[in-house]
Amino acid sequence: MKLLVTGGAGFIGSNFIHYLLAKYPDDEIINFDKLTYAGNLDNLADLEGNLRYKFYKGDICDAVAVEKALGLADQVEAIVNFAAETHVDRSILSAGGFVQTDVLGTYTLLEAVKKFKIKRYVQISTDEIYGSIEQGSFTEESPLKPNSPYSASKAGGDLLVRSYFKTYGLPVIITRSSNNYGPYHYPEKIIPLFITNAIQGKKLPLYGDGKNVRDWLYVKDNCQGIDAVLRRGKEGEIYNIGGESERQNIEITRIILEELGQSSDLIEFVKDRPGHDRRYSIDCSKIKKLGWQPETKFEDGLKKTVRWFESNQEWWKKIKEKQKEFQKFYNEWYQR
């Protein structure tokens, strides 16, 4: 299969590219990425010289660039769209870029699918668009109730995808995964941030009372789920991909500290962020009918992730050095 993977230099996208190239010897991939702050070609350095892999720098909002990237292969059969602005804190500070990329960018890709008669388009989305749930789990039929500019922009993109299926009959599918973790995770999200801070002996800033609940999915398991949807999913459908591993943030924090032999004195409770969802939970029984299920137990996956960050300090230290200015600005703004 020949694929255009957008946002392939990011966390999940780069893991997906590695997964496909390792599993399918005939697959060819064009990685189309704008290389914003979270896009990192170091994630894919081992693929340099691989004849089945090409990189093209571009913005999914730029129709001309998208068409040029599609022209790098004889006939691209599928587009998998990971490209997105994703960090809730950044969306609270400045929402415009999220609307631009997550909505307008999705529109641009859908137009390309229509023009080039792409056989399959997979939109990578998030469980956050359902909002918070006290009990039970969201299904694919649950109403969308996003509570942050980030999740609202992702919901907007999903609705566009649905409309292009209903109106134009495009071969589109949506996946909505729970929180991912694993190698190459950009160190602004809770797990990689807390691992790297703990390694450096720095404070771990935990929002509110630390009892917010997330369902955690090891990134390779998500890649397997997306692959199942790409090859066996039904057009026009939505598939939740969950890890079935719900944990409070405070639990995760304590496991990380224990794994690294650090004291709980590093935990620093900070002011909760606006619109902070209390609990996410999704029912992923639908995708299990495609033969998929999560394979990685959370504790095992978290230990592997801790070991990866311990062994790849040069990778994340460069990122955190660049991140300092934004973090300082955000903290000053947030405490006002």
C-alpha cells in the first residue's frame, strides 16, 4: 500500500510509520509534516536511506503542498491524518492555530481525497471530544461535548469528515483513541513531562487534587488499532481505541517516582486548569470486532516508557531546552 501520513514526525505518527514499515515489506510511505515545535525528524532518523520512506515538509492547510506531496508516488491509496495541534494548555493560551490546523487542515485534506480519488482516508481523533463522564463509558454514538479549544477543534474536524462521507460518499473513517504514551512522546504531556522532570530531580506539577482519570493506551497498541481500521474498517464509521487502563493522575505520578527511585516530595500540586475534564472513558468493543484488542498492560507499558526516556536523554533534553520559553510564558499567564 502507498500511503500519505500527515503529521508523521510527531509522537503517534512517527510510531505509526515505524510500525507499518516493519510489518509490511511492500508498504511505501510519504511523511508530510510542517515540523512545528512538536514535529521532530529525530523520531525517524533511523529511516534515512530507506527507499520505502520519503519526507515532504508542508502544511496540511496548503492545498498546493498537499497535492505536490501526493505527486511523489504513482498512486497514493490512503491518507492517514495525524497532523494536529493537540496540547490543551496551548489551546487555552491561543486557540487560533488549533482551529486553523484541526479544522481548515482537515478540509484541505478532504478536498484532496475527493480530487485525487484516494481510496481511504483515516482521521485520527481523540476521546476528549466526548467531554467528561462520571460513570460508564462513551460509545461512538455518544454526543460530542468538547470542553477545551483543542477538543472543540478536533470535534470540528471530525464533523467535516462525517459530512464528506454523507455528502460526497468519500471513503473516510475516524478513530478516537484514549491517552497515548510511549517512545517519542513530546515532553509537555503528563507522562513524559513527569518522567523527565523526575530524572532531573525537578518538581512534578500536578493539576488540582490529582484525581482526574484518563484511560491510557500504549502507542504501539494504538498503531495496531489504526492499522486494523485502515485495512478492515467500514467506510463512514467511527472506532474508539481504548487501553482499558483507567488511572488517576496521582497514581501515575507515584508509579513514575517509584520506578525512578525518587521521593514523593517532588510532587507539587498546582492550580487546576480551566475546563479540566474529570474523567475520560471509552467503550472500544466496536473495534474489537475487527480482531483488535490492547496488548500492553499499563504498568508494563509505563515501565518500558520510563526505561526509554532514561536511555534517550539526549533526545528529550534538546526538546525541553527549546520548551523553556513557552513554559515560562504560560506559567506567568496562567497564574495571573
